[in-house]
Amino acid sequence: MLTMQQIKADPERVIARLAVKGFDGRDAITRVMKLDDNRRALQLKNDNMAADLNKLAASIGAHMKAGERDAAEAAKAQVAAIKADQKVIADQLDQAEADIRSILLNVPNVPCDMVPEGRTAEDNVVEKTGGPMPDLPADALPHWDLARKYNLIDFDLGVKITGAGFPVYIGKGAKLQRALIQFFLDQASEAGYLEIQPPYVVNEASGYGTGQLPDKEAQMYVVTLDNLYLIPTAEVPVTNLYRDVILSEDKLPIKNCAYSACFRREAGSYGKDVRGLNRLHQFDKVEIVRIERPEDSYAALEEMKDHVQGLLDKLGLPWHILRLCGGDMSFTSAITFDFEVWSAAQKRWLEVSSVSNFETYQANRLKCRYRGADKKTRLCHTLNGSALALPRIMAALLENNQTPEGIVVPEVLRPYTHFDIIN
């Protein structure tokens, strides 16, 4: 959520940068500023009343001591009237705060100056490319056929048990999936991330804290009886560990990683993009989350990008990094870099990671702050990234590593799978 300090420092810049995301923020920003001016006027009035009450309290004691009973009673009557007025002002202040929050919850984060203009994925900028491109024969199989051929994943069983988008991993397919999870967690631990095992279900406050609500409720699975939500990513419960927390500056940065199943309704998805593992309702992912001082967050973002790139290099996958344009960014992000891997049989790029800096946007919702050496509290910056999401990694590994003898397992995974080839 945008801060009033951020808005009032340069409202025209905020409006202009929101337009980069395709959001017309002029009306919302104008209304919020007027509400804040009114709130400040009410607060000043309330403070003046408090000062008057202190003076009257002192005068009452003086009148009583001097035996001036009538004057004391008159002062008491003034106190009662002021307190009644204060109650009205307190209600008005609460309403003003609620109105400001209601508006700002529906205003996206301001993209930073590095975010390019653009409306769709076609306008994203390729930052960097790497990894060996596979040279497969023309009759190379897509991963869904390979999964069937080697009995690795049963999509039909998932439909039987639950519905489309809930695959069942079998045998070496399940072992490869588990190997990837453990490899990603071990790599995160080596990079200094503390592993967390979070709940897979969160309450409404957690959804608001990281910005899934009110923006993405239609994409989330809801446990209606208990008003709980299945998590779309471990980012939600892990970042919410620091909701309503004031951290000591010497505890920063905080680096957490977590494996979780992720649940997304993916409403409106259809066609070739959802075939096989390309788009699922339930999938596995390892997430990295950081809480940083504002002045350190962009260096942390680069470190996170290097970490994800390192994973893809170790898996031997071809990759590129996209700097997302404003129109293709999430509601909450200030800047996002997507990693995509090349799917050799499908002949297309598949997104496997998003690495984002949210600056103070989530922290303001969460009230996640730190106390510096000067004893002042400031909002933290929050960041997260997929390191990595498994379905499309699995798809690319199966497709890119297929040979006449079978599917070759990347060397870094063999200590986890205990087999070198799937045949």
C-alpha cells in the first residue's frame, strides 16, 4: 500500500508512474490527499482539545482549593462538553483512516524508474540470456508424451481424483520432483536462507498483508466456512511472519526460504498454454523471501537474480531474463524480473521464476518496520522470488534431456534421485 509520505512528496510523479502500469490514479490520489488533509485538521483539533482539557483540569483543582465551587462546576461542564466533542472527532478520524485505507488498498504499487513502459508481455525487455540450447530431432516428444511413455505423470488420474490441473506424479517422476525440491532448498540454505515450513492456508489479514487481497481473490481457492485461503505461493505465509513486527536493524537482512504446494484457480486459462505441466491449479515451488533496509534492497534484488540464474545453470537449462514492462507487472511489485527456460519440444519459452522488489508497498500493509540506531522506526523493503517453480522446470528437463536411450538426469540431481537416466 502506498504511504501518504510517498504520495504527498510528489503526487504528479505517483500518478505518472501508476500510468505505466495502465492505472489511472488521478482520482484516487486526489481523494486520498483531500481525506488526509481533513484527517490532519481533525487531529489538530483533537490535540487542541486535549490541551484545553489539561488546562481545565488544572483550573478545576485551583478553583476547588480556593473554594470557588461554582467556577469549578462550570469548568467540569466544559470538560464534559469537550470530551463529547472529542468522541465525535475520534469517530471522524477513524472513518477518515478507513476511507484512506479503502482507497489505497485498490491502488497498485508505483513501478520504479527502471520499469519500461508497455502494455503486454510483448513489451518486456530481454536483459540476459544463457545456458546451452539443446539440439533435438524433429520428432522430439513434448513432456506430456514423455510422461506417458515413461510412466512419470498421470494427468488423467488427477482429473479423476480432483480435476484438470492436478497431476499425479508416479515412480521416477515423483522422485525427480522430490529431488528438485530438495536441491533447491539445499542451494537456498547454502546461500544463507533460513528454511521455513509454513502453513498452506492463511487468513484474510495475511492475504491483505502481501497484496493478494483485494486484487487476486478470484484467483484463490477459498475455504468459505472458515474464511481462509489456500496459498498461491509461500511468499504469503512467510512474509506475514513479519506482520506487525518492529525488527532491530542489526537483525536485517532477513533471508528465508520455504517449500510449499501452491494453489491457483487460474480462471480464464485455456488452450495450448495449459497443456501438461504448463499451467496447473496445484504445483510445488521453493520461494526465497527477504526483508531489507531500503538502501540495501536493490543490491539484494541482484543477489536473488544471481541465485536463480545459478540454479538454472546447474540444471543445464537454457534461460533468459525479462525485465517486465509496467503493463505486465503484478499489482504489488515495484519491479519484476521473470526467468524463462526454453522448452525444446514445444519450441517456446516457459516462465519458471519471478523475482520482485516491492519496496515499502507490502511492508506498509504489514506494518513491517525496523528500528535504527537513532531509535526511529522505518518501513522495511520486502522482496521475493521463485527459486524455483517446479512444473515448467520439470517440463523443460524432460524435453531437453530426451535421448534414444531415455531421459538423462542432470548431474546435480543424481545424488538426490539415485538414478542417472529415466528409461
